[in-house]
Amino acid sequence: MPRVWDVPVHDSTRVRDARVAAEEAAAVVGLDASRTAAAALVATELATNLLKHAHGGQLLVDTVAPPGGRGGLVVQIVAVDHGPGMADVPAALGDGFSTAGSLGAGLGTCRRVADDFDLHSAPGRGTVALARVGAAAKATAPEAAARAGGVNIPFAGAPCSGDAWTWVRAGDRLTLMLADGLGHGPEAARASTAAADELHRSAHLAPAEVLRRLDRALRGTRGAAVAVAQVDAWAGRLRFAGIGNVGARLREGDSWRHLLSRPGIVGVHRPSTLPETEVPWAADRLLVLHSDGLPSRWVLPSGPGLPAADPAVAAAVIVRDTSSSARPVRDDTAVAVLSPTPPDRP
């Protein structure tokens, strides 16, 4: 089952933990020494920034598929804080701008050595910075018309999460799935991982048929709540089907709507009928899938640039701004976002 590294960064000793997490994730992906060093540099710089500018925060390290269909797993590093935010983001990202007390590399260097780099900052609310490091310094394959990304946070800092999200591109179709294994811990992770594995064999099918395949694949596990969304870029349509309590919200222009799932547990009790929701997919759409580690009533954080941000950045901002010390998290939390690829992207 996939490892997820959740590193709380509240003192200087955790900077080393951030670097080690990046190196371990790089080993899982199979990066060479040069790209492993790049991942370690990015994790060290982002962790140091958390201490210097936000009085601490959280670093999430995971191995994911890149958001636009460029193939192969990469190391994803996300730094999340509730700090003061950045007054001048372009200056912080410029070459020659270094963080006091850090390696002197600066966010500009992090952006240059990573395959993907994105940052969202709001004064008074904090900053989310994201980097992905893969086998090559820069990917050149064209992206799909839609892109997917997300974050996964294990309950209580466990080494694995009972939630899993993944996506698969098959021709003009991009299929996103989020599975929440029953409970949490290794057995929940086994169920959600089985769902992710099966999706990669079934992504050519419609969402309802994917769920039927998943139901067979998850028999003998605890089972999982699963939501499947599929964008057909050529037809401009989004199809959705779900079983269980994975939340799904679709932004249409300035409004949001809930996409409903059927009651049940994939692998244990599948409903006899699985209707699909089909809606238009356009440049102003944004789909959010989330497990029940997220509050059921949440509002998409506002702020310039967020709808166009990397989908994993949007997911991390949602998790950050819906969390509260007054509401302790009692389960794994995964959020996956599906969004159109901006027209200025390659």
C-alpha cells in the first residue's frame, strides 16, 4: 500500500525529517541521485520557510501521477501553513530572493528544479506551496484538456492512509476516483489501494461500470466508499457515479451543486442500480471529491487565482481552511480536484 509522509514542522529538528521523507519517496519512485537531491532540496527549503515565515506548518510528501497525463509517478511535496501569507508572491518566486536563514536557494530555485511548482498565498490566511519532482527536470509531453490532483493526510500521522485517490487518462477521457476504505489503518488502506489498482484496468469504462468492476475487486476486503468522475474532453461532458459517503461538489460558474452517490459499500453491499449524473464540462468547472475526514459543510476558500491553481494546491487550501482545532479529525482525509487545463499551459 502506498506510503504517505505527514511531517509536522514546528522546530528545526523536523527539517531533517522533511528531507528524509522526500528521499524515501524518491526511492519509491525510483529517482536517480540528481533528482533525489532536487526533491530533498525542495523539501528542505519549504520546511525551512514554514519555520521562518509561518512559525511552523505541515509538509505532505506523497507519490502521485502528475496532473496532466505526462506519465510515471513523481514525488509531490506540499507545504501548508496558517501564517501571515505573502504580500508579494512574484518577488518571493524571483531568482535572487532567498529566505533568511535558509539554504539561500529561494522559492525561485525550487520552482526551477521541480517539474511542477505552484503557490497560493492569502494575507492573514497562510500559504500553500507545491512542488513535484520526477525523473526528468522538465516534462515535454502535452497535457490533457483536464487535470487532476489531490492531497492525502493519514489519521494521527500514520504511515499509510485508508483513503486513496488516483486518475487515469484513456484517449479523450480522464477518470478520477477517490476511495475511502472502511475505518482507517492498514486494512482500510488495502481496500482503497485495491480500488485504485482496479481503476487503472477499467478506465476505458463508464463510471457506473467502473464501480461494478471495483465491487468485484474489493470483495474480501473491508470495502470502501468510492466516487468516480469522468471527463470526456471531446464531448465536453462530465459523468459521475458514487457509492457511499465520498462527497462530490461541482462548481458551475459562480454556483456549486452536490453530485449524489447511492448508499452502500463497494465490495460489501453494492446497490442494484447505479445511475450516473451527466453534466456539461466547460472552462469554468471545478470538481471536488473528498472523504469524510473533511467536514460535510465546507465552503470553497475564496481568493484570487485559486480556481486556476494546480488542482493539488486547491485541494490543500480546502483542507487547510476547513480544519479547526475545535473539531478534531478522527479519520484519514483525502481531497481530489478535477479542473480544466488553463489555455496557456502547454
